[in-house]
Amino acid sequence: RELRMTYRAVGSGTGQKEFSQLASGNFASSLTAFGSGDIPMPQDQYNSINATGREMLHVPFCLGAIGIFHAIPAAEVGVDGLKLSPCVLAMIFSRQITTWDDVAIKVDNPNLSVPAGTPIKVGHRTLGSSSTGGLTGYLTAKCPANWTMPGTGVAMGSSGDITWPPSTTGVYGSPGMQDFILGNKYAIGYLDAGHGHQRSIAEAMLKNEDGNWLTSLAAMASIDANGNNGVAAAGKAAVDASVIPASAKADWSAVNLYSKAGPSTWPIVLISYLYLNNNWASMSPDKAGLLKVFVDYVVDSNMGQPMLKEFSFDPIPTAMNKWASIYVDITKPATVTAFTFEPATAAWTGQGDDVISAQRSDYNRWKLEEVSVALVSVTSRLVGLESSLNDYGIVPLHGSGTTNPKTMFAKTMKNMQHEARVPMLLTYRSVGSGTGMVEFVGDAASGFKSYNHFGSGDIPMDKAKYDVMAAKGETMVHLPFCMGPIGIFHHVPGALLTMDACLLAKIFGGLITTWDHADIKAQNPGLMVPAGQPIKVGHRTLGSSSTGGLAGYLAKTCPASWSFGDCSLCPWPKTAGFTAVQGTPGMQAYIKDTSFSIGYLDAGQGHDFNLREVSIPNKNGKFRTSFQSMALGGVAQAGAEAVTTGTFPTDASADWSAVNVYNMPGDPTWPIVLVSYLYVKKDQTATNPKTAAALKAFILRILNNHAGVVEEFGFTAPPTSVKTQTLAAAATIVYPTGMTSFVEEDETNPIGGMATNVISSKRIAFDDYQHDIMAAQILTLQATVSGLTGNGGITTQVHGSGTTNPKNWFAKAMRFMEDRSRMPMVLTYRAVGSGTGQQ
């Protein structure tokens, strides 16, 4: 026959309400056939039930631990673990202790190394919760003097639904508590222990009644002389001490298993109950029979009880299992359907209407079992695959940020992948400094967890984003790895331009809009342009470090004429003279293809396209282009001056948002220098150890300018003073305990060079070899071209168009000139008519 049973998992408090009352305040009947909770029925509800003439029963069916879980980085906790006494816990959850470095916490945790003043973020369950009841009952029992509302001294009580201090965070259900702790660094909360273990959340150690510090996980793994683990031992101790009432009809509200004796006994153990009415007379025979057989199954030592381990619970002690005698005293309907179980095949009997047979199944159960079998198979294959990869697996590392070093990063990552013995997947998305920052900080959707393993930008992390990270308890370091100038480039035919900062500010701010403006002519008296010729300004879209460099320089040197401030995404004028371009390639193409345009670029990107550059003054009053300044060491000089003047903070994890090296002193110094940074989280203890090792190796290659990649791609390496400071900052990054770092093999190391953690320059990929051959061939071709140029130039080209009449005459004359010239010539004429020729 078809049977239907349902269960709503709504928390112990709601379960108690719906069992005790038909509607709010109406205790005449139950809304449910049974209730369930991890705490006894509260005394007020028990009394209200009895006042209507009803009787209720407590039927214990399992034991479970409540654990205290936290989100302090493992490196800051130390190897001894986090130890919290009952009174310290009471003061934390009541908000009398609000920072992790409080002296009361440090008493039992002398090696705890959290940043000074780090706030404790307390999470608590909303609505009625048995885990709340377990925690509050334990604190009331062990430290009532400190379990009080701050400022009032009023006891906070011991129930599943108390009033919490306002500076705590309410979460819904166990999933909400799991997400709260995992999503908030330095958070603390409480959970049914299995729920915390399932998500591998760090657990605090509590001191049990025997004075031993342990976690619930350790307690559950410990077996005493009676064969009980630390949870079951609490149940046995309660039975031995006659804590459990003799009658299921009694008031059980004071029953608890807190702080029972035993070397490995866990101090916060809850009993899970079924709440039943003692009078089933109004039930149909089938309903009464089904409820009875359900309870039979749950408490049976051969059926329901062995299943509890799968869900991180413990069976009840045999002495606590009184269901058989309880059922005898229940008032039943005249007839109760006698449902039975068929655990093994019983011909004919198993087909009875009232038999619940283990031999029956349905498609969903069959499919679930098939999926389970497949999962075991896939898991086995995955283990084999990992083993075949020397227990390493693929090592991923992903970054994003500024476009400038993309090729430098690409080469470094490619070389690491080719030179490593283990398979690596290293990627970098060149999306601009602003996007790199956003992806490094994260957002609400990610719980403010990074979308990348590292970020990169040509400007420091902006203050707003830095503050978001600080509020979440995250610490980052800025690691300068290269320096590059921002140049001002133009396409004014035949012009060599000179401009000071205030003139640039007026042009890029939209205050000067024509090339013949008096201010431009004053600084460029020989400039010849058509009258009223508009200035065509190109600017970057989205957040751009080159925009930030230009804007920061103008804000610092001529704030009176530059109203946009220090911005990487500026409020550019919405006029015809301003054009937004996408990325560095867009700016290069805009200036190259647009006459009378002006824009800004990382200087090397402008030099590569042979774009004309504006000469601007440095702090010492020397007018130069970036090309001229770079030849004099002016970019590195800016970095050296930043260290000398204290512009770079000595603390790499401080707020660097105001740091810039614009207009630094020095005769050769270039005034608009950007420093490219790696953004790295200081605490990497939660990072996959293999990824963390790859990150460390990548950082060291970049900071040490491995293979000269900085200069190869047109940047300037930081001076020694900056490099020394940066390597010291990188050494403060905390990596996972037990992480195996990658090491470099530059000189042949027999046997040792074959270790799985070695990145060896002795390994080479075919495309590296092919690249070297092609590079050599290109050099040969370039030499050949140079030789041709030295012999009179490659070609001299002249092209005309117009009337068709003289086309044959022109053709003969051009051919005559080409044949008799010593220099290579190409002369052409398009016979398209006079009108087209004129156009």
C-alpha cells in the first residue's frame, strides 16, 4: 500500500511549537503527529500541554555534539590550537570581549598572533535552535557570572531562543552559520559538530570536566575503556548518574549532558528526542501503526541506530532506550495496524499489505544507488590519476590586472610550465588595473573572496577597496616589481611639442580645445596649424593605470587647472573633441590614425609605434621626452628617490593608496612614473598548498627579474633599494603549514633535479627551441634589410591619379625612370578621370 510520511527541518524551537500547539497559544492539540528536537520541551510549554489534560512523551533516539568553530587563520592560531574556557566563551558571545587579542583570551593562547585590535565577529542562530540551547545551557551551567548582557548584568539565559547583544550577527539555520564563519575572517559561531566537520571549518578546543583540552572531532575519535567515544561517554555518564528521568511523561526540561566526567568526554552533548503524545486514540489504525513502526525503526539497534554514524551522530546507550515499555502505556485506538519489516526475503509473507520490505525499491532509489556506485568508481579513478601525477595533480595559478606586464607575465608563466616536472596551469587576464583590483578584493556574491590568486596594477590598491578588505579582516601586501613611464603622444603633423603640466591639464580637462590657442602657441611659438584646428583627445575607458598616472601627475603638479582629481576612471568631458578608446591597442591606433590627436600611453607602447612625444618638465625644470629620460636612467632614479624620501611605506601591508612617484626630484628623473605592483593576500594558509607553492615561485621569479624579462619587455627594473624592501615584504607572506616550495635548478643537480618540486632551466619545450630559431632568422632578415637600406634605401615610391588621356605617356615615362635609376623606385598612376584625381 502507499504510505506517506514527511518531516520539516525547521529547528528544535519551531518543532516544539508545532507539536505543543495547534496554533499559537492553543495547546489543546498538536499540529504534527510527532515533533523532534535536540533539547527537551521547555518547562513553560510542557506545563501548558499538561494544563489542557494532554500528556507528552520524550523518546531519546540519538546523541550529538555542539562544537565552537572559528575563522582565525591557522598561522595566527599556531600549532597548539585555539583554547577557549567556558568563561571566556561566555564573555565572547555576550560581547564583553570584542577583540581576539584580549588579555583573557591570551591567558590560554599565549602564541595567538592576531593583529592588534582584531574584532571578533560573533554569529548566532535566529529563531529557536537546539544548538543555541546547547551553547547557552552550557554557559549558564559553567559560568553564570559572565553569561550576562553587557552593561546590565542581566542573565542571558539558557534556551534555544534568547535575546542577543546588538553587535552580533543573526544567521538562519546551520547552512547560514557555516557560510557566516567561512565567509568572515575572525568570525566565531557554534554548530552541530558534524556540520562543522563536513565543511572542514576550524574548531576551538574546550576544556572538559577532567581538565583536558580537546575538540569535538578529537572527542568523537577517542574510545574509552567502555568502548564509548567522547559523545557516547556523556550519555553513559548521565544514565549512571540517574540524570535521565524514569518516566517519559515527566518534565525533562532540566535534562542535559553538559560537562560529564571522562578523560575524552565532550562537554556540550545534546540528546535528540522524538516528542510524542501519550494519547493516540483519535488516530486511524494505519496512522497509529505507521507512527509506531517509524519509532521502532529509529531506535532499533539493528536498523536506525547504526545509521547515525553516517550523519556524525551517536546511538543512545541501551539503558536510555525505553521505547518498548513506553509504547505499552500509550493510549491507542481500538485497532493498530501491525506493520512489520522484511529484512530478508520471506516468500508469501513479504507480499503482505502491512509489510515494509527491504526488498522493495523504486527507480529513484535504484538510480541513487547507481550514482553512488559510479561516484565510488570515479573517486577511485581520481585517486589513481593523482597517483600517476606523482601525487601532485595539476597546479593552478590565476591572476588578473593591468595590461602592461601581460607579455612579461606570459613568458614567465610559460617558462615555469615548461621547466616544471609537475603539470602547471598558470594564467593571467590582462583586464586593466581597476578590474584586477575588483577581482582581487571580491564582492558580496563571492563573500569578498578573491576571484584570482593574485592581482596586479600600475597603481596601489585604492583606499575604498583596501578598507573593504581590512573590514573583512584581510591583509594584503604591495610588491613593486617594475617601473614604467607614462608619455604624452600626439599626431600634429611636423610638430615637436613642449607642454608644462598646467597646459596639459587644460587640454585633457577640455578647457583648451584648439591647437592654435594662445597658451599652446606661447610654449610652442613655431607651431604651424590651421586656424581653429580642433584638438582630438583620446582617453581610456574603464579603470586604467595610465589614466591614473596622468591624472595623479596633473593633480599633484597643477591642481588649479585640473578639476578631476587623482582618478583612474575620470569624468571626461562629453564633447566631440573627446574619444574613449579600449585598452593600450586602442590608444595606439587612435593617435596613429587620427591627425591632430593627443593621448597618453605607457611610454614603451608609444615608442614601439614611433609616435611623436610631447616634451614635459620634471621637478628640476628639465624638459625632455620619456625616451630621452629613460636613456639617462630617469625612471629608476624616480624609484630610488621614493625610497630615500620615504614615499614607499616600510610596511608593505599598510594602506598605499596615496603612494605615487610623480614629479620626484633629480635632474634626469621622469615626472610620470608608474610602479607596477603584485597584490597578494598576506595570509595564504587557506590556499591549496600546491597553488600557494606556485604563487611563491612566480612571485620570486618576477621580483628577481628572472631571465631579464623586465628589460626585455621595455620596463625598468626597480633599483636595489626598492628590490631589497620588496623581497623583505614578500617574506612576510604566510603560506600553508607543510607546503612544499618549488626550487630552481639553474646548475645541473644530479638526481635532486628530478624531484617533483624542482623547476629546472634544463627542461625545454619544442616551441621554445622553435622560437629561438625563428628569432635568429628574424635577426638575419633585419640585417639584410639594414644592408639594403644602406645601399640607397629599399624603395622610393611616387603614386599619382587623374585624367585618362596621358596615362600611356605617364606609364612610359615612369617605366623609363624605374629602369634607369640606380635607386629602387616604384612609380604608379591611376587613370580615374580629372574629377577623381582632383579629389
